Amino acid sequence: MKQLLDDIEKKVESLLQRLDTLREENAVLLERNQELQNELNLQRQKLDEVLNKLAGIQRMLAQEMRKLPDDPQASNTSVNQCLDSLSECMDILKNA
């Protein structure tokens, strides 16, 4: 009988140690999960920024196409600004 109780006690102690280990691992995983969520949110913000810039560039290019015959020099300047903005977007995406 004593041996049975000793075996049960050892198993309970082993289970309690395993529970502590799992709780520690869970805490680490929860922290890592939060870090990954934060990184994902940051990447989503960057993506939204790029998409907004690209939408603005698209609108600007559409406007420039409508006035192209009227003022080629102004259109050329605007197109260059669009190209600069596109380069910025590409840089953001490369660094994301």
C-alpha cells in the first residue's frame, strides 16, 4: 500500500513539474505571439501607406494624361514626381 502511495505521489509531483514547464513555455509562446502580432500590424500599416501612395499616383497620372497636350513641361514635372513617389513605395516594400 505504501509503495502505491509513493508511486502516486511521484506521478503527481512529475505532473506538477510538467505543468510548471508547460506554463513557462506557454508564457514564452504568448509573448512571441504578441511580438508577431505587433510586427504584422506594422507591416499592414506600411502596406496601407504604400497602397495610399499608389492610389494617389494613379490619380495624379490620370490627371496628367488629361492635360498632357496643354502643358507638356508641367506634365513632365508631375510624371517625374510620380516616378519619385513610386521609388519611395518600392523602397518601403523592399524594407518591409
